Amino acid sequence: MEPQAEGAERQKEMKMEKEMEVPPTEDLMREHGVLKRILLVYEDSVKRLVGEKPMDPYRVYPVIFNAAVVTRRFVEDYHQQLEEQYVFPVFLKEGEQVDLVRVLLEQHTAARQLTDLILMLPGFQTGITGGNGFNCLSFCPCISACMNPMRHGKTQFCFPLFAN
């Protein structure tokens, strides 16, 4: 390929990359969509655990376990870390939404503890729980309660302010 053609091709690639760039606030909002879907998994699992929907422990428990793995790896270890390192300090520095940021940090911590509990329950990977389904029944609603307010607080108050 001639140098001139290579340069034109590279310019096209750079233009496409720039057009595909997403502002950080939009990226964080999209990540909240992942969180919302994980919460739907937990909510559906609770319905199965209490008998409102058909229950197959060999499917439900591994689904709960895998939702907790995704929560840990993506939501907690990636998404929340970005918020805690880049978004929240801006508000604290500016004195904006300080109480909300403190509550969100507490909710992050509580949600991590609940995820720890689910990941430690024996048998959840295989569905052979040895009676730990009751424990999970109490954890899943708590995770939803912890994370749903976080999503609403951030989307209604934090991100609009951060975008400005």
C-alpha cells in the first residue's frame, strides 16, 4: 500500500474512533443498564425461591451465583471503582450532593458484603446447596434494595450535575 493511501486509511480509522467515543457520564449510564439487568435476575430468582415461579435448583442457584460473579467483576470491581475514583471526588470537592455521595459509598460497601455472602454459599455453582437457598432468599432482595436506590440517586442527581 502506498504511503498516501495508508495515511488516508488511518485518517478514516481515527475519524471513526472519534465518532464512536462516548462521554464518561454516558458510559457510566450505560453500565447502569447492566446493573439493572442483574437486579432483574435477582428479582426473578427470589420469585422462584418463594414459589411464585417454577423452581429448578440446578438452574436457579447457579444463575444467582453467576449474577454475583458478574456483580463482583463488573459492577463492583470496575464500575463502582470508576465512580469512587473519578465521579464522587468531584462532588465532594465542589461540595455538591455530599450527603448523597456518602450514602452511595455506604451502599457500595453494603452491596459488596452481600455479594461476598452469596459467593461464599456452598453449592451455588452446581445447584446442590444443602439448604442454603433460604440464606440466598434473604440476600437477593437486600442486594436489590441496596443497588436500586444507588442507580436512581446517581441518575437523578449526580450525573446531570457532572455533565454540566
